[in-house]
Amino acid sequence: MIGIRAAAKGIGVVALMATLAACGGADGDAQRSSLDLEGFSPAQIYERGEFELARSREKDAAYFFSEVERLYPYSEWAKQSLIMQAFTYHQAEDYENSRSAAQRYIDFYPTDADAAYAQYLLALSYYDQIDEVGRDQGLTFQALQALRTVIEVYPESEYASSAILKFDLAFDHLAGKEMEIGRYYLKRQHYSAAINRFRVVVEDFQTTSHTAEALYRLIEAYLSLGLTDEAQSAGAILGHNFQSTDWYEDGYRLLTAQGLKLKDRGNNWLAKIYRQSIKGQWL
């Protein structure tokens, strides 16, 4: 009996392959839309999707996976086809449709074993669109939120460690955006505007790779304004946390050339950070 079923399934798949062989070519969309798949089982249509995916025809693969979901919406095949749609669209860099399929999977099957993967694909649909630092960073914020969900909701999943790494990289990317704008203002001698950007990096992105430079740029900006207490306080943090960097050496030369020290001075925001985070003085 098993052999007969397997043979019948094989015949059905072959028949489907032959029936759908004309799907390729420039008019593939029109040809796909005219197909009648109702005579085929969900397994046969799903396997056709896998076949198209294996030969890097993601658009065709996504079509067959979506047809499984449409024709057999309450089957296990529909559930599997939905996660495959999210994956296939992502492979095709169709991030909007990938995100839509992944979100539907999370909404319909929130406790399923593949829900973590769906959430990870949703996060990737934002993360993989993050452009160079100079562009709008709205997608970076969305990527951070979606990656955080993977980390917090699915901490034991196999995707958590990758999500943590990508979260750190995206976080660093946002800090880089603040630095770019700060440098722009600093170069044009808009010191207060530059200081506001560098302050964001020091206060909100202190774990990123940009903090040492932000502190050095604060020294530059504050010295330009004649605010030596703030400049020395920035130097104190730079000297304590980043003494092995070139930014410390440059900051040291800049301050000592004016007879100043790398020491917290006054009651400014940088001095408070130094006393709280380094000396442990919270009052």
C-alpha cells in the first residue's frame, strides 16, 4: 500500500511539473495566474515551490507557496508554506512581502516552533535594508525593535545570538549617524548643535565604538566655546575609559597645550557622569 501511495504521489508531482513547465519566461506572471491548481494536493504544490526555490526562481516559488496557503488554508501545509513564503521573499529581497508573511505567521501561530524564525525574518526584513550612515535611519529603529523582540521573547532560540550581534551592529549604526551630524555642525562652527549630537552618543550610545571620538569632539567643541571645565571633564572620561586610543592621545595634547588637565571640573553634565560612573558618587 505504501509503495502504491508513493508511486501515485510521484506521478502527481511529475504531472504538476509538466503542467506548470510553461510558468517560466517573460510572461510568467500571466501564465501563473491562469493555472488551475485545485486538482493538485497541497504536498504537490508545495514541492513545486521547493523545486522553483532550488533553482533560484524565488518569485515562482513564492507563488506556489502562497497557493498552498490560499487553497488549503487550514492544513499543516499552509502553515509550512507561510513560513516558506517569508523566507523566499526575503531571498528575493522583496522585504515588504517577506515582512507581511512573517507577521501573518506570528499572528496565526504565535506558539509554534517556527514563530521564533518568523520573528527573526521579520527583523531581517528591516535590518537588511539599513543603508549607509548618511541616510534616514528609520529602518534602523524598526530593526532594533524587531531584533529586541527576538532576544526577549525567544531567548532560548537558535536565532537569539545572531539577533544580539545584529542588534549591537544596528545600535552602533545609529551612533554613527549622530557622529556624522555632529561632525557636520562642528566643521561649520555650530558648536552648540554639535555638542548636542556628541552628548547623545556619550549618554545613550556609550557602549558603541563611537564613544571615544565623541568625547574628543566634545573637547574640541567646548574649547572653541571657552568652556574649559566641560572640556577637561570630557578629557577625564576619555583618559579613564579610552587611554589606549588615538582619541585619548589627541585629546591629551589638545588640553595640555592650553595648560589644562584631564580632570573633572565644576558641576557640568560630563563631570557628573565621571563622578557617578567612575568614582561612584551619586549624590
